Amino acid sequence: MSRASKLHTLARLNDVTLGSFSNVPSSETLNHLVRYLSTWSGSDKFFTLIQYTLKLIVPFLHWRARLQHRAGIRKDASSHAAPSLASFASIVSDARMLGRFWGLLPIFQWMISMERNPPPTRTLHTIERLQGWSMLGFYPLEHLYYLRSHNLIPTSIPSLSAILGRSSKRISLNENKLILWSCRFWLFYIVLQFAHLREDRKLLLTRQRNLKKGKGFSTEDKEDLRKRWDSLGNELVANTANLPLALHWSLESGIFTNDIWVTIFSLINGIATFRGGWRATTLPSVKAVASPDSSNTVEETKYQ
């Protein structure tokens, strides 16, 4: 075999083995997934689904193990896989809270942009201002809770007067109170979001009536309205699922005696927000008109 033939054979072998991905067709779904998960919001929503899916699987595995034990199929009445899955869910939960440490940055960006490009009505502007300020309370308290729960900061910090040298007073950092007040700010945001959605609905109905009255109610307009109504419904589902969670975590005794309800509502919210984010990052095939959506400014403020 000549040298040229050997080189050709090696090149062919290289193409068949190392270049095997040349036979894989390009995928818009894969491109969309990479585009979505490359964002902080997208990755957080994805890990929300992972976390609460695992938390739903764990009790099911224990329940199945007990049934199999009673039926004489297995020796142990507990699942061997469940503790590992529960541990992984806990790791994901911790990572998500750590990942929200820069959550204030998009809030600042949103509040600055809001004043330069205000919402279409005064009512919406007031609602979004209040929502922004509620998040300015939520995030710092959550960050302090995270640091304190991991013993990364002391149980008390110097007060402003102590820093200025006027007194020796210190501020106590009780992690239970920190998480309660953080969730109360989040609860305030959720209640305001219902008012926001109500105003969004009014604007959407007005737009729909105006388009129907006009002569140019095109297929593009119909599709735009359909997407807006779908987005509004999706936000309503997500916010409704968040409400009992916020109430539960805002009260010392909570409202649920069984954590399965926390998992179910969190999973419903996770599915709705992931769906909304997925649709929002779809590349438009036609020129789209942006609609105000405050949920894009406050991503996954939910506690684990």
C-alpha cells in the first residue's frame, strides 16, 4: 500500500470515528435548550424541576418499599435509593439559593428601566414599583439567612451606630426570623402580582376589542393575542401555586402539616415557570410585539 493510500485510509478512519457527529442532524430543540439553560433564569427553573421531582419521587419510593415488604417481595421496608435522591435534592436546593446571590442585580436593572420606560398605566407603574421594593427586602434577608444557616457569619453584627463609634449595640441575626421576613416580602410580591395580572388582563381585553373593531385583524394579530393570553394564563398558574408556599413559609407554624403539599405546589410552579421561560426564549418566526411581563424581572424568588 502506497503512502498516499495509507494517508487516505487514516483520514477516512478519522472521519468515521472522530467525526461521527457529522452524521447527527442539527437540532433546533437542542439549540433552544442550550440557549435557555445558558441563562441564570433558565438553569434555575431547570434545577427547580429536578429538585421537586426528586422530592416527589422519594416518598413514592418509600411507599413502594413498604408495600413490597408487606407482600414479602423485599426484606427491608425502606428504599435504598431514596436517601441518595433526597440528598441530591438538598444539594440542588442549596445551590439554587446560593445562585440567587446576584438576584438583586436584575432587580436594580428592572427598577431603573421601569422609571425610564414606565408601564402603560399608572396603576401598573405603582404595582411594579412596590414589587421592586419588596424584592429589595426579600433578597438581602435571604442572603443573610443562607450565610447564617451555614455558620458563615456570626450570630450578631455591629449596628450602624456601632460602626460609627457612637455605641456598642449589635444586631442579632436569628435565622428563623430572617427566613420568615424574607418570605413575607416575597408574599407581598405575590399578592401584588395578582393585581398586576388583573391589569394585564384589562389591557389585553382592550387590545383585543380594538383589533376586532379594526379592518386589519390579521392572522399575525390573532397569533399574537393567542400567545399573550397563553402567557397570562401560565403566569396565573405559577403565581397561584406560589401563594400557598409563601403563606406556609411566612408563618412560624406554617399551613401544611405534610411537606408533600409543598413539593406539589413547588413542582406545579416549576413546570409553569419553565414552560413560560421556554416559550419566551423561542426565536420568533415573525416580528413580535413585546408585552410587559414582570415575572421575567424576578426569577424564581421561591424558597426551597
